[in-house]
Amino acid sequence: MVLFADLAATSAAVAATSGRRAKIELLAGALKGLARSGDSREIEAGAAYLAGEMRQRQIGVGWASLRDLPPSADVATLTVRDVDARLAEMGTVAGAGSQARRRALVQSLFAAATADEHRLLSGIISGEVRQGAQAGLLADAIAVAAGVAPTVVRRALLLSGDLKMVAATALIGGVAALGEFRLTVGRPLAPMLAQAASSIEEALTATGLPASVDAKLDGIRVQVHRDGDDVAVFSRSLDDITARVPEIVAAARALAGRVAVLDGEALAVDQSGRARPFQETASRASRLAPGALAPFFFDALHLDGTDLIDEPGTVRWAALDAAVPASLRVARITVESPAEAEAAFAAALDHGQEGVVIKAAGAAYDVGRRGAAWIKVKPRHTLDLVVLAAEWGHGRRRGWLSNLHLGARDPAGGFVMLGKTFKGLTDAMLAWQTARLQELAIDRGEWVVTVLPELVVEIAFDGVQASTRYPGGVTLRFARVLRYREDKSASDADTIAAVRALSHAAHLRPSDLVLPADLDLPADQGEMVEE
């Protein structure tokens, strides 16, 4: 059996290493150690831990359970199987007294863990392992450890959608076993992801011309599998959400073909078909009760017996257009020049959309990693806000003030809290803000340190949405720290009125997203809806 401490040591070493090749070698060494056990369950659990995840994914343990943890053990005794079994047990606790029982299990696990194991466990449970070992990197490490080509591993990942299973298959069965993975209708595939770029020019440098430009809809990713009347709908994280989206099931059954695997986006819409704010889409998708979500498909991976994942985008999209009515699909705009792409970007923003996704027309549907074939471009919104308080961090951030409470200036006096973020903070920033905020502290609680509202921080974010949780009635989506603005005083911070104004973006019907009539585009290019 493999000691969990070995994985904790690897995780710490990977976090301290900047080079991609060096990270891969470290991860591959740990995977080889797991492979020697010959135990597929241990390999799956260990691979998940190296990626900063759990084999069980959800066990009902949150931030609150990670407070007041017991002292660490002096000697490493936990094995990977021990940790997996204990986490699984936490996930099965239910009924009266379950919260206390689950907390007792957490305390017992951490009491048996060393200091290094504490850090990795906290990160895994909280989802805050920051070591740079994303799925793509771990897939390459699996290839090195198993002695197979990275393309073979990535294809198996695409077809199975399960990195843990791919790791066990590669390390036990090698290339022959990996080759047995097939596209199976009803089993979700790892979704192709878009890499971010800061400009249209940067995106086109990666994709080349001609390229397809889609407006980026503010919805949730869905993958729809249909085999006759049997329909399954999966989320981006490959969770089965079929029971929550009967309207998407009905739309899939109404298609002319009998068998299909389609990739797309789902949006909450009103009775007129106009898109609702993202928070309504996310809320409806997360509830067990059905909600009014409309699907908009942008790719076809399989149609009536024909696999399409290896075909270029132009072939897949033509097949999609033939199989799915225009009202349910992304109408694509092909651009031949940077000027046309810039115009398409401006049109999408004018219609209240997040931005665009630029796609290489000749690229196949790649594995579940962020590559250079699909590039998303969004305008970067920023605000200068004031730090009102900060929370002590967990895991590798223990001992640092991490989660910042952010406030906008109220012209009538004081500041209005908008939300919290710990994103974007480097170790150097964490160390600096911990010292600076303690200098400004006016109340040192056990968990939260309240400070004088003097420190201004520049925050980037993707949008503003309504919120009943915060006093201003709005909060920021995907807020992250860019830099501290010591050159500004709190009186220079943005006002709550300015923030609220940003929440009033238009939400049009996806089918209304047309380009300006004076935009010179190739013939037969029309509406623009997205992913």
C-alpha cells in the first residue's frame, strides 16, 4: 500500500516547481508508486488526490468542518486506501446527528495526519489545492508513468470522461487497454474547453484564419445523449442532470435523427424566449425541480452511427446544421480577417453577451483540456474596491489572511459590501496583505479580522448579478484580485451606484443575436449564438 504522505510530499514538490516538464516527472514518479500496488481503486484515489480532487467528488464536508482541526501527527501512518475509505464514509453519513458524526470523522482523519498531509487533505476537501497539476498535466504524467504516447491517454480521457479510470487503465493495462475506450452513447465525454485570450488578435494568432466566431452565451454547459427515446443530459462536470431538465430532454427527442451526442449550452429563458441572468440559469440547473432551460447546441460528436470527434470543425458543424433546427443551434459566423472578428466581438457585446469564442475551423474535437483550437475573449471589467475585512486561510494558506471582504463606496457615507474573493492572490501578495491588514485591524475575531476601510484593491470580474446575501443587492461574478492600489485612497473607490449600473445589461433572445447590417461578412452567415 502507498502512504498518503508520499502523495503529500509530491504535491508540495509540484507546487514548489515552476517548470511543466519537472512537474510531470514528479507526478509520474508518484503514479509509478501507485502502479506498483496493482490496485485499481488505490490508483484511482491516488490520481484524484494528485489532481487535487476526491474519488467521491462530494462528501458533504465544507469549510466550517475544517476549522479547529486537531494537532498533526508526528509519524505518517495513513495509506491512500485509508484516506479513500474515510472520505467515502463521510459521504455516506445521513440522518439525525449526521453533522456531528461527519465532523467527528473529519477530526479523526486529521488527527492521524502529519502536517504535510494536513495541508493536502485540507486542499482536497476544500477544493483549494494550488499546485498547478490540472487534468491536462496529470494526463501527460500518466503517459510518462505508463510508457505510452500522451495522445493515447488524452483520447482515452476524452472518450471516458474519467481521469481516475484512465490512470488505472493506463498503469495496469497499458496502451492496449487504453485503446479499448470507445465513444458510447449514454456515457459522457470529457468536454472540449476554451482557452482564454486577452484580445481578438491574440486569439486569432492561436486559431488562424479563417475562423468561426460565436457569441459567448451566459449559460451552463450541457452534453446531450440520445438513443431513440432514451435521453441523458450531463453537465460540464459530467454529472447526470437529466431529471432536472425535462425541456431539454423533450427538445432532444423532437430531433429528426434517432441517435446523437450533442454539445451545447443551456439558458434560463422567459416566456418570450429572452435569456435570463446567469444566476437564474445556475439556480434552476442545481435544483431538483424542473426549470425552464432552453438548449443551444454548438457541436455534434456523434450522429446516427457516425462518430464525428475526429472530423474538422467544418464537418461537425455542417452535420449539426443538418440535424438540429436553427432555433436550437449556434449559428456560426466565419471571419476571414481580424477586422471582421473585431466587428463580431463588438456586436456580441452590444447585445449584452459575455464575449465571443473563436474556433479553428479545421480542428478536431480535442480531449478535455484547454487547447489552442477554441479561444474565448471577454472584456475585462475592473473596479477599485475597499477591503472591509479578511478571513484566515485554510490548507496551504493557513497563517495568512486570505478571503477578502470587498466594499464599494456609498456617497452618502460608508461602504457597501459586495462579496468576497481569495482568487488571484500570489504568495507574495498574501504575505504582504496579512501584515498590512493586521496593521489596519479594528476587530480581531477568531475567524475574521475587520479592518479600517482604507486599503484599495483593483478587482477584475466577469459580471454583476443580483444577490439577497449582501446589503447592496448585487455581487460580483468570478471576482479576482489584480493588484493593490496604494496610490489611491478610499475616497477614490468606485461607488455602489456604478456597480449596480453594470448589472443592467440587456438579455436578448439568443435567436436575436444578429450582426450589424453594414458588417461585411462572407455570404450565408447570419445569427450568432453560443456556447
